Amino acid sequence: MPYFFCGLALAIACAQLPAQTLYRCGNEYRDTPCPNAIALDARDPRTPAQSAQAQRQTAKEAALAQQMETSRLQAEAAAAKRLQAQAQREAAQEKKRAAEAKALEPAQEPVVLKPHKKQREDVFTVRSPKPPKNAASAAAPPKSP
């Protein structure tokens, strides 16, 4: 809004300045003549009443633009709130579905792992073959592993 008032003040100040002669030099416009320059009249051809009417119309359009921007910002804020609420509802539904699915799964008994027997690494054990129980097996040669 402050830009509007600055622009309006600038427009009023420029309207009261005497018109300058502009020169067209090819595709450029200058305030100093150049060779083959075409002089242009830069004065505002409107009457003071027409200028005032144009300024009033500009002020109305600026106020309408401000009102439209405020309305747009309010609509965007409301849409953001709706989206956030929808996301929260969906998250709650997903959590509920997960809890229901977990409740429907058969209950599994927890697996209890038994600790391993500790083995002593510093002990070396040697076992000899068992003696035969009867005389017939004593005569047979020992089996190799």
C-alpha cells in the first residue's frame, strides 16, 4: 500500500512539470537531439479533469487489488488448514488400520534362546577309544574314523 501512495505522489509531481521534448533516434528515445532525430511531444494530452478521473480510477483499482490479495491470502490459509486436518485424519486412520491388522494376526509365542555353554579354550581334552565289551569284538581290528 505504501508503494501506491508513493506512485500516486510521483504521478502528481510529474504531471505538474513542464513537458520536455523527446527525440527519437532510431530505436532509442533521448532528451538530446541526434542526427536524423525526430522530435516528439511528450506532453499529456488529457485535460486536468481527465487526469483526475484516471487517478481516481487507479486508486479504486489499487484498493480492489488489495482486497483481492487479502481474500486470496485468507483462502490459502483456510486451504492449508484443511489439508493439515485431512493429513491428520489419514494418519489416524492408518494407525487404526495397523492396530487392527496387528490384532488379527495370530499370537506368536516369543522364542526364548538358551545361552550357549561356555567352552574353555585353554583346556585340551583327549579321549581314548572305549574298550570292547566282548571277546569277539576284541579280535576284530579297530575301525578307523
